[in-house]
Amino acid sequence: MKNILTFLLIFSLIGCASYPSREMYEQKLSKTEITNYEMSEFRYSELPKGKKLKFELGGDATAHDFGTGKTFYKSFRLPSIEGNPKIELRSSFNTVAQKYGHVSLPTILVLSENFGIIDKKKSQMLQDHDWRNNVQFKDEIVLTPSSRYIVIYVDPDDLGRAVPWKFNLSIVTPSVMLDESSYQKAKVGYGGPMEILLK
């Protein structure tokens, strides 16, 4: 029994990877040069419908200034879409030690075929959880048929903000039902683990 518990503990620790600290992301960003000055020059990853993609904002060290200062970004190319599908975006703590971690609070740009900005959204991430009941923050963006590209970044102006969260939120307790006084505040950082899904 002791061996089984030890194995489970090791497995859980291996499965819960930690990412750089907020300060480490800031140092990395300070050393990252802006190479593409137009959004048409960005490297766009394909975003297939119905397949969740995980990525680390800041992991590939691509940076841009969207008008408020240099920041990391991630860009995706959308398939041809009909109607008004949704993009589900999730952000997680950069460490399993949530109290000492940070999250990415993304700004989302929706671009046309000619890289014009169709929509710009400051994310309002609400607390959610993954299948292991680990804390995540979730938002959804409704697209139009003319949407062709998505760009995700953290606005430097948002680094002074905090995301409300409740430690170890039960899966049966929607965040909208919690008393605001029970919330703590999660710091916002330039980078960290995220997920995106085109529904």
C-alpha cells in the first residue's frame, strides 16, 4: 500500500508541471527582440475545429508591441467557418502552488483575411477547472464568418490587475454563486500555460 501511495504522489507531481515565475517571464521578455512589426508577418499556427490545443504564452519567445508596450503573443489561423462558432480560451496558474503563482489575463484580437482588426476583447476570465479539478480560468469569444486569425497576448497595462479566484473551488460550486468576500486575488503575468478550442 505504501508503494502505491508513493507512486501516486510521484505521478501527480510529474503531471503538474510548473512554468517560469512572473519575474522570469519579465526577464525573458526584456531580452526578446521584436522581429515582426506587422501582424501579417506573424507565424500563425493552424487551429483545427474541435481539437483543444495547449500552449505556453511566452514559450516560443515571440514578442510584439500592440500599442501599450512589448509583450508575448500567440497567433492562430482559423479554418473556413460558417455561422458564429466560439473560441474557448483557458488560462492556468503557472505553478501548482497557486497562492504564489500568476495567470495570463489575455487580450484577444480577431483579424480578417487582410489582417484588419474585426474585434478586440479584454478577457473577463471566470474561474473554472480542468478534468482533474485543477483551477483554470475560462472565457469564450463568439466569431463571425469573416474571422480568419486570432492573436492572444497580455496587455502590459493589465499587469497591475488581479483575477478573483477561490482556492480549490469545488466542481459542484459555480463561481457565480460564491460570495465575493470569499475570493482571493491571483496576480497577472506576461506568460504561462493556456488552452484554446474552436467549437
